[in-house]
Amino acid sequence: MAERPTARIAVFPGSFDPLTNGHIDIIERGAKLFDRIIVAVLTNAAKTPLFSVEERMTIIRENFKNTPNVEADSFDGLVVDYARRRGASVLVRGLRGISDFEYELQMAMMNRHLDPAIETVFMMPAEQYTYVSSRLIKEVMTLGGSITGLVPAGVESRLRKKGSART
Ligand code: PNS
């Protein structure tokens, strides 16, 4: 996509294991604010993911195939280094409530220490997603609860397949 030389590029980094409707809400808001938003999946997370990085990027692409300024990518190492490499000046993070704030503030300040030219922008999802997290989605699914309306259909069906593969 052709971009102005001063295009405002944002990176939305995260684990996205899996993508939830809360993430989608934030990405849609970001796509309206920035010329481009790169949804960047962390590859070297210590925790063992349920979905592979490829699966997570495929899910993001599936959900944003009609939004040309949303891109899915993966990264390793420091997020500020990745952002700089991609010409991004903004890191987007979602804030669901006060409980997110302390961890997010620490990360934002550390990232500012590492690269003062990169600004963190916090965005709040729609109210109905303030209790949705990837961790709880996996737990509820494993225990047989309903996650309909909280994740995209493609995530729900993949989770179901993974669940049935285990039993
Ligand atoms: O969705 P998550 O798991 O809360 O996302 C955390 C993430 C990926 C944003 C964070 O762990 C991260 O940026 N990791 C990359 C390593 C890094 O840059 N660490 C220093 C920043 S505080």
C-alpha cells in the first residue's frame, strides 16, 4: 500500500494466543487512527503457546483481509528494536481496566527508556470486552464453557479442533 513519507505506523505487539474480539476491537480502533497498524506476534515468549506463530498470524490475516492497513507479522527480541526496523513511532496496547495498568505502565516506561522516540498509546476496548483475555478464553474452553461472541468464529472452531484432538 502506498504511504505518505510521513506515514504514522503503529505496532500492536502481543502474544495473541489466541486473538480475541477484544484484540480485534483495539486493532479496528488503531486502524482508524494510524496509517498502518502492524499486529506483531512475539515469537520467543517463555510460556508454551497453544497456537503456533504461523497459526496466530493466519488468524489475524483472516480477520483483517478487508482492512488493507492492518498487517500481521512476528518478531523476536526487543519490541522497540522491531518498531524502529519497521519505521513505526507508536506502540499500541490495550487497557481493559486498572488491573492492566501497572504492568502496562512499567512496560511503557521501560520502552521509553530504551527508545524515547517511540511513544506508547493505550486504547480501551468496548465495554463488553473488558473481561476478555486469551488466558481466560483457553480456560473456559477447556472446561466446557461458552466463548461464543468473545473470539472470532475461526478461533472458536480451531480451539474446538485442538480440544477434540486431545481427547
Ligand atoms: O500479550 P502480551 O503477552 O501481554 O504481550 C507482551 C509483549 C509481547 C508486548 C511484551 O512481552 C514484549 O514487548 N516483549 C518483547 C520483549 C521486550 O521488548 N521487552 C522489554 C519491553 S518492557
